[in-house]
Amino acid sequence: MKPTILMERFPYRFMETKKRGWIEKYNIHTKRYSHMYEVDSERQMATLLEDSEYVLWLDPENPPCYTRNAVSNPYPKL
């Protein structure tokens, strides 16, 4: 089976075949993509494609993710 590239968001590339999906990360030193993470389900892949910060959370090099300067209160004041 030939893999399909779903999306490229440098340095990440989202790939899939009929049976599985995975994320590849570009290595600047080798100038190649290498396997980074095996995706568990279609729902997780959809979340990865939609949320650019989620892929950072899964990266083994631990780049900063979900950072904000201020956290807003989601509840209205009474």
C-alpha cells in the first residue's frame, strides 16, 4: 500500500494508509522525514489535523505547546 500525505505543516507531515496513520517529523541534519508517532484512531488524526498545538504535545523533543499569556475565566460573573 502506498502512503498518502494528508497534510504538511512544517516540520510535521501527516501520513496514512488504509490500515494506519502516523506523523513524520523533518530532521534538519539528515534532511529527511522520520517516523515520530503512530496515530491510534481516525478521531485522533482528525484532531491532529485540526489542532496545530496537539502535535507539539506529542513531540518527544517537548517543544512548548498550549502557551498563553493569560487564562480567561470561562464562567460568567454573577
